[in-house]
Amino acid sequence: MKQTRNLWQALLLAAVLLSQSVGAVPIWGARQSQPADTPPSQLKHGEWIWLGDAIDTGPMVMVVNLSEQRAYVYRNGVLIGVTTVSTGRPGHETPTGVFTILQKDKDHRSTIYDSAPMPYMQRLTWGGVALHAGGLPGYPESHGCVHLPSEFARLLFDITSTGMTVVVEDRAGQPQQVPTPGFLAPVTTAGAAMSYEPLSQSEQLRWTPEASLSGPVSIVISRGSGRVVVYRNGVEIGRARAIFTGAGPVGTHALILAAGPAQMPRYVPDPQSQHWLHVGIAGDATAGGTEPDPAIESRLEMPPEFVRAVFGVLTIGSTVLITDEAITPSTTGETLDVVNADPPET
């Protein structure tokens, strides 16, 4: 009788545990940070380092390196976190490019993959690419998302905001602090499938800041298209003709305004008060972490009044993307995803 009672108690306990586990979200990766002095290259899959408490203000940028299967988080140009990741497997590769966080959802579940849990989801594209806690086998195995350790994903989620820049690259390279972007009239990013209204033959520029009155500013300057386009909160607010004189490519560069006046009242940047975080990204012909060649600035020609208008809307965290690739619908060749901010079709 006693043995029967023990058997029933064991079965009852198993049933209770099973019922509690239904719908439960797994915990992926290490539960605690590795020591701060751990070299990132020595992190095992699922491990991470967090120094986010050291600096609690300033613009943030996250760099995801597909080759290394690691991600680096910077605040005000200072490294505050490193983690192992798992990105898209063959056939579902994570796209490279410059993105911003479009949406956040702590308890998100996939609408594509049988309601699979995606804790601490931070959306990068409306097409299904996001940062979130997920499996970390030590190699790319996701459907395109960037999987993070659960506790790292939670810590990151707590300090980020929509509009934060995320760079996905496929080679080694770390950001470097530089005194000025030099290139300015540059541009940063937004919209893979943007609404495209070409300048007429008589137009040198178009400036409509009333189209979007607030939000992160991103600018793209394209040698291939001969255009600079400015977005605010993913909406185009201006474009102008941009010409690079001379022959040869300029490479691909991303610059984030890390410190300086909230708005620049004049054309000439002030190296004493303005600092930019330079990030090497996929497609850059220069070595990662090096300052862009100042000679490139002398090759760039744009309407001065447009440049002044751009300086007037820059804020801390504004992003500039410089690329040889075309940004018109006629773009050909390798795809560079420049922040997909288009809402999903309904």
C-alpha cells in the first residue's frame, strides 16, 4: 500500500511539473556575466560579459559580427557588453547593414514559427529579423534573427530604446572614436523599400522637415546614385545631389554622433565639442576601426544650403552612412540593407 501511495505521489508531482512547464520559456546561455577581463575571443557559446552599469548615459550602438558569432555593445564610445550570438543559418542568413530598433516586446512570440518564444525581442526589420533570446549552439542556426543569451538579452532590453543603431557586419572591426565625420552632409539610414521621388532636372535639393517632426535622424550618402537622403524616424525629410569628384571608390562607412551640441547651428563641425563613433561595416574597403580618409571629404560636393539644413536637425545618436552602392530602385549587385523601416503590409 505504501509503495502504491509513493507511486501515485510521484506521478502527481510529475504531472504538476509538466503542467507548469507547458508554455514556459527556456533559459538560454549563461546566467551570469563572465569576469570583465575575459578576452572576447575566449567566450564559449552562451557566455557573455556585461559592464553596462559603468556608463548609464549617452548614445548606444550594437555591432553584430557574423564571422565571429559575437556582438559588441557600446555606449558613448565605450564597450559595455560582449556576447556570443547565433545568427541566420544557410538559406536564412542574417542580412548585413545598418539598422535601427523599430519595435520592442519583452514577451514576444513568433507569428511565423508556431508561436515560438522570442523573449526580449527588438525588431530590426518588419520582415522578421530581430534581436532576442534564443538558442546558442555555437554556430549560425536561426531563421535570420540574432539569438542572444537570455540574461544578456534582458539587460540589453532594459537600457535600449527604439531608434538605437545596430550594425551587422561580416568581418572583424571595432568602432573608433573620431573627432568629426568630416564627410558631413552624410547621411545615415532608413528604408530598404523607400518611397522614391527623384529630383527633377532643375532641382538641386528638396527639404521637407515637416514630413516628420521628431525621431532619430539617419542620413545616407551614395556615390553610386549621386544623392544624399535624410530620414527622420524612417521618413524622408530631404534629398540633394551629391557628387564625388575623382575616380575610385569611397568604401562603406557608418558614423554615429556620440557627443556634441544637440543641434549644429553652422556648417563647420567643432572638433572640440563634437565626437563621432566610426564603425567599419560589411563592404568597407578600409581596415576596421580606422578613421576615414579625410581626403574623401574634399571629393564630396553638395549644395551648401542643404548641408546647413542637415546640421540643423542633427541630434546625439544621429547616424551617417556613406556607401558606393546605389540607393535608387535601379540598384544592382550585392544587397546592402539600409535600415528597413517600412511597416508590414496589411
